[in-house]
Amino acid sequence: MKTEIIVIDPKRPEQDKLLYCGAVIRYGGIVAFPTETVYGLGASAFSADAASKVFEAKGRPADNPLIVHVCDYDMAQTAARFEDEGQSRLFYLLGNEFWPGPLTMIVNKRDSVPDNITCGLGTVGIRMPSNKIAAGLIRAAGVPIAAPSANSSGRPSPTRFSHVLEDMRGKIDVIIDGGDCSVGVESTVLSLAGNEPMILRPGAVTREDVERVCGRCEEYDWRKNDKPVDRPLSPGMKYRHYAPKARMTVYSGEKEDVEARILQKIFEEKTSGKRVGVLATDDQICYYKGADIVLSLGPENAPEEHARRLFDALRKFDEEGADAIYAYSLGLGGVDNAVMNRMFRAAGGTIEEIERK
């Protein structure tokens, strides 16, 4: 397949280009487009055939549901169905606070949304992105857009046009070059389908943010990997995600102990002829000059910067030919909770705790 590349100004998207890309979506094609979180791989949310192309292009497991993106509440109503007045009130209350933005809300689905998009579930995740290109594309398409991240399944999510080009050229109809994504990790996924609101995947909208609006919120404990999820209710719950080609190990513990362990691993790996990568914050990278590739997530107390840099760093390790990657665990507060969730998945679902001797 020949993939068309269309450059669109992220600040002032050209309407003629949006209308063209919207028509591709409306008539069953696949378009990769930027959102504020990561690039998405978009298809009409009302077409089972188009959704199948998305799964095929990504190599995505058929039981991993897609999120449906809308441009306004009227469009949301064409895909979402509310269980009761309480669910509806909560949906609009949270939407008025966080939309457009990086929050996905799971509610009951209408029959208009094909089962392969929700993987047979009776619920659907709805999001209203704030990125001007994404919002304009959805409006131009005239239908909700089902879109996972625009990467090959399991690889680090794409936050730059070059990432999408690497994974999707020759597999889809159009890739929009719309600049870099501002948030850098996928949206928070909040289920409203249970008795209490529950965050199933952390993102830039934190548990504290949600509780400030609705007063209560549970959160799925992604760190407990001893209870496998047989049927994921949200993307990012079941499979090894966001992973570079090299083996990645994340250490948790006192700084001095983690530094000593990583330095030991650098020596061991280089002795055996391996190229070693280290992912750290600005205050730590000076300790790891012996590694072949040292990349920073930014200042230690800058979680939004950590989120923006993470996936690009993981892809750079691939570009530089890293054989092994070592990283120090961040805190679990605020947006860093989302960053650590992605690092946990990239490391195969483990964080190695170093005990003090």
C-alpha cells in the first residue's frame, strides 16, 4: 500500500487538508493523526471493516478494545449510552472539567459501535481530544473516530511524526505530520460502568484530579502482576506494551543502592560486548558515563516533562542499538504514576526492588 503523507499546521490546521483526511476516514480508510497525548491510528467508529484494518496494521490482539474519539457531546451521544441518570450526570460533570483533554470515560455503548471495536464488551471508551488537528479531523469526518496509538503493537507509543512513519508507512492510507504531542503518554481511562468511578489506566488526568470533581475514585493497581487480566476493559491492562527492542529493567530502592546496581550492570554487560542504555533524570545521568547511551527524562521533579520524553527516549535506544536498558524508578504521585505504569509495561510487568544491605 502507498501511504500518503500530509503536513498540517498544528496551530492553524488547513481546512482543505482536514476535509480530505476526514473523507478518507468516512469512506473506510485509515489515517494516523496527532493528539495531545500520542499519535492515533484512526478509522470510522461505525465501520467494523475499517476497525479490522486498524487491528491488522498494528498487529493488535483482537481482545484489546479501541477508544472512540469525538469532537462534541452530540457526537458522543451517537456512541455512548448511559445506564442511568447518575452515570449521565457524572459523564457530563467530568467532561465539563477535563474535555477537551486527555481523559477517556468508559460508559455503555450504543449498537452503532461495532463489537470488534469494543472487543465484544457492552461498554466503550469515549474521549474528546484537545489537539486542533485531531478535533478538526473528527469534525471533518463527521463520524466518531476509533483510534489506538499509531505504533506497531507492543512498541513504544508514537509522540512524533517520525515514530509513526517508522511503524506505519506502507500499512495505512494517510499519515498526518502534525508536529510533536504535548502530553506524551496516553489518556487516563476512567470507567463509569461500575458502582464507583475507577481509573483503569493512569494518565495526565490523575486520581486526585478526578476526586476533586466527583469526590470519590478507585484506581486499578497496575503494579500487582500476580493477577492476570483475562479480558481487558481498557487498553494497556493486559499486554506487554510500550517496549523497546532491548531488554529493559527498572530498579526501585534507595538512590545509592540503585546507582550501585546499575553501575554493576553496565560493567557486566559491556564486559560481555553488549551496548548498554541508561534512562535517568538530569541529576542522575552524570553517574552513568560508562554506559553507551544515557538519556534523560528531564529534571527530577518535573513529571509532565518525564511524560513528554519517555516514549521518544525508548525509541532512541532502539535507534542507537541498545542491547540492555536500565532505569531508576520514579515516584508514583501525580503524572509520574502514568510514566511508571508505562515503564512497568515496557519492562515486561516487573519492577525489581533492591533491598538495603
